[in-house]
Amino acid sequence: MVAANWKLNKNLNDVSSFFEAFNKEKSDVPAIFFVSPILLKSAVDAAAGKVEVGAQNISEHESGAFTGETSAEQVKSANAQWVLIGHSERRQHYGETNEMTHQKLQLAVAKNLKPMLCVGETLEQREAAKTMDVINAQLKEGLKDLKPKDLVIAYEPVWAIGTGKVASVEQASEVHAEIRKTLQSLGLNDTKILYGGSVKSANAAELMQDSEIDGVLVGGASLDASEFAKISNAARESLLGN
Ligand code: PGA
């Protein structure tokens, strides 16, 4: 599985040409695109069922007087299938807590959206040997008693996002194995775990060859259709063996 996070990029004029180019070059590995709410409907249409589409965030509220927010139901009504929850940029810039990610996960489940929950430590936390404490809290408090059947976890070390500093395969693999143990203790045995943070076509294959890494979540390198298609093709090669 490969996932793209377009963040605050692209507009309605870019969507159809992107998917035309991407759909021509991509492999048959499932791909998900997380786009801004205004792009959702046109991305779903342009994707033509060949890839899946999701929102980058939803409100923790179901509906009501919350100006500027987007609800799980609104995302669903655009025929999008997924929602990204707890991305580190939401946690860092918008004060999103584990309690809020839990509320968002509850709404995603209630509205039949497949959730991708992001977890990861800052450099400071890694250096203080707190990586797994932080991630376990994000997993346990975020999920609590929920067992979403289509849940995917994205491990994204904050120090590797948009910095060009990709985690080594060993670093990523070690954390993925720990995450898998925690998920098993929560009764989630088949959950896929993606790696994210400065993934590009030049390093994607090496990461996905590791049996702990079930795919990648890609920011910057997903904005170019050919570059992201190369990552999709690397996934086809690498994940075959897993
Ligand atoms: P990046 O972003 O690939 O640009 O580092 C990844 C992400 O934030 O999901």
C-alpha cells in the first residue's frame, strides 16, 4: 500500500491531469490520496476507482457550530473512503491531543470511513529514549476500546517529516515491530503499518523490502505524478516478497 499526503498543496485545476498521468504509470498496488477537503470530490471523480481518496483531517465534532471544520459525514458524502487522523502537523500546529484523535477515530468508524492513524516521536523524545512511550500513548489513548476493521497505522518520526532525513531501515523496522506488539495487545492483529518521513523513489524500495514495513506515506514526493508512480512501482517489487 502507498499513500500520498498532498498537505496544503494543489488546486482544482491540477487534479484531473495528475490522475491521468499517475493512473497511466502506477502499479496495481493500492494507493490512497489524502487531499484538502475542497479537492475531495474532484479527486474521487478523477481517480475513477483506480485509487482511493481521503481527507487529511476531520472535526472531532459530528456537526453544529464549528466554523471552518469538515465533518466525517461531509467527507463520506464526497464518496471518499479514508481519513488521516493525528498527523504530526495537526498535533504540532493545531494542538491535537490523543483524546481528540480518539474522538475523530470514533466518528470515522461511525461514518464508515477507513482511518489511517499517524504516530511518531520528535527528535527530543527519541534522544530521551521516550520513542515507544510516546507512540504507545498515541496508540492506546487514540484507539482506546476501538477496533476499526480497516485501520492502518502510519509511523512518521517527526524529525523525518519534510526534512530530507529519512529514518534508516533499522530504525523504522525496530519501531514497526514494537507498534505491532502493541496493536496485538489491543486485539489488532492484521493492521498494516506504513512508514512516512522523507520517502522518495530513491529510498522507497529499500524501506519496503523490510518485512515490518507494509508500505509508505509520502508527502513532498507525492506531488509529482511520475515520482509517486515510481514509488508505487517500487512497492510492487518490494512488497511481493513480504
Ligand atoms: P514528507 O511528509 O514525505 O514530505 O516528509 C510525509 C508526511 O508528512 O506524511
